[in-house]
Amino acid sequence: MLSVKSKTLPNGLRVVLVPHRVGSVTACLRGLAGSNYEKPHEIGAAHILEHLSTFRSKNFPNDGSLRNIVLWEGGRVTGTTSRDDVAYLAKTLTKNYEKALLFLSEVFFQPILNFKDLEKTKRIVSHEIYQNIENPSRHIGRISYRILYPNQRFSNFNTGKIEQINDLGLSTLSAFRERNYSP
């Protein structure tokens, strides 16, 4: 049986290796930067950043070139934002694991946040919000949070409302990122 290995680096970053016998690797970068960490004027910032941080970076400045580090090798990139955390995942063939690590490093250390990508991301997130509203079980859950937690962060959608998303600017997103994205 293969054993899980964990090590905490000097900067506080914890690395966990979960070995398995398949031909792929999934690298995950996860941090405490979910929607619970948003200030009232930042609602939706955690989720917007999950998308926006993967478009381009200082070393991959062209539109889509950052994601293509993994995608051109037949891999996959995904992300998720919860109330507590945000996670970026890159899945590649085992032989391309360095591409997954490079992608995650660029997302964390070198992202370029620009207006054009922000507007595109707002449209993507708006579609996600509409999809959740059109799903009765999800919509009922969202309504129950509003009733159970009035005037609290829980009363708002994890993604934010479309009006809140549209109000977010690059300076607000950069401030949220600066405060919450650190090892």
C-alpha cells in the first residue's frame, strides 16, 4: 500500500503527496481565500478571482496561454470556490507533472488581472449564477440561507449576486488577492 506523505515548507506551505498507480497526476493549490473572507464591498471577489487568475500571467501574457500550459498536453484545469477556501487543480499525464506545477505556480505568484479578462469573467460568473437560480434545489438552498442568516455573509450567494459582481473592479480584486493569497 502506498502511503500519504506530508511536509510543511519553511514558508508555511504544506505539501501533501497522495500516491496512486495511474498514469496521471492531479496537482492542487488550495488556500483559505473563500467567500467568508470577503468584506461587504468585495462580495463575489473570491469566485471571480478563481476564474480570473487562470487567464494569463507575467510569463504567459497572451490570452489563454496560461491555461494552455496544461491544456496543450491533453490535461485539464479546474477550480472551485467555497465559503472557506479556493482551490485550483491541474491534471496531466504523469510525464507532464511539471506543467501542472508550473501552471499552479503562475496562478499563485504571477497572475495578470486585466479589465478585458475581468469583463469576460463577469459574464461567465453571471451565467453560473443564472444556472444555479434555474436549478430548484440550489435556488431553495440559497433562499434558505437568506432566511436563516439575515444581514450576515451567509445570506449572500457564495458567488455574489449579479449586481455585486458587476460592481467589482480590479482594485477591489487586487486588494482581496493581496490580503488572502499568501503561503
